[in-house]
Amino acid sequence: MSVTEKPTLAIIIGSIRPDRFGPTPASWLAEEAQLHGSFDVDLIDLGDYALPMELAGDDPAATPPAGVLRLGERLAAADAFVLVTPVYNRSYSAALKTAIDWFYAEWALRPVSFVSYGGNTGGLTSIEHLRGIFPEFPSVTVKNFISLPDFWKLFDHDGTPVDREGLRERAAAVLDELAWWAPMLRDARASRPYPGLDFAAAPNGEDRTDSGEVQAADLTPAAASA
């Protein structure tokens, strides 16, 4: 990958329940990211993938389920992530946790930010729980994020923000920060081994076998046996 090529930003809709709100802010942020101009944008809906709750076992030769393979290809191609998360019982959804846990190298050495939505707190507890997970890969959770309190008041029936300029400023802060981290970490994955890493991090947005096939998951021994 050329150092001048735009990094890819994956925006992930982290809820699969009926009548979910997640696609509204995710689509809005994807539009803002396109206007920002620093990324190629991939909007990923976890509802499009049938990810089993039961994770893979210890057999490295076992073929992952079809949904895991398809989602893994898109995650591996990303250089930065924004997770759009609801708040369920002061945390995030089981669907999002499943999507996180099926993969390892795909998250590694990439910046991550968040959009949360909820009631009075805007889903902040879901972000705080997610921040505790990503250092394991290791990923970089950036400072800026977007929280949407009383989210049903913030977008009209067409999915347009009521305070477009106010939300645009918050989106710009997230995108500016991800745009700073993403190319640097992409180049580092390609040229600098990370100390103590016990699995193969995808160097340029993809993790491939010698045959060129994209790997869906590259788990550490600890993660594979958990």
C-alpha cells in the first residue's frame, strides 16, 4: 500500500436488534467522513453477518463460519475504526462483543473511536467498557468520541441532525484524530515489529496467507482457548 493512499475507516453499527437507532448516526458519520476527505469509508452493519456466539476452538486449521470470513475481510482492510454503540444495562451489546471477540489481528495496531447513544448519559458507560477491551489487541483508543444523550431528539425523521453544525464539530474532532493515527500506525505495522506481539499483525490493512487469502482471525493461544 502506498504511503499516499488514503487509509480506510470502518464505521461499525454495533446493534442488530429490530427498530435500532444505530444506522442513523452511523450513516451520518459516514457522510461526514466522506466530506472530511481523509479516508476511504466502509460502513459495516453487524446485522448483515450471522456471527455465532460460540467462538472458534483451538484448531488453527478449522475454517471459520462464513459470516466470520466475510466480516473478517472487511475488518482486515480497515486502518481505523469507529464503533457505533447503544447502551444496554450500562454496557454495550452482546452482538458487538461477539464481533470483537471473533477477531484479533484485524483490530491490532489501529486507532479506535466511538459513537454512543442512550438516555441522559448518552451511553457513556458503553464507551468506558469498550475502552478497557482494545488495549488487549493492542489498539489505540483515541481521546475524542461522540456521545448522543436523548438521541431521539437529535435527529429528524430523515436522519438529519437537528444541530448539524454542532455535531459536525464533534465529528471533525474524532476524524481529525483518527486521521493523525491511522497512517502512522499503518506504516508502523508494515515496517516496525511491535514488542512482545505474539501473533502476526496485518501490516497494511490486510492479513494474508502466502496464497493471498485474507485470514478472518489470528488469535493468540490465550484467546483461542478461552
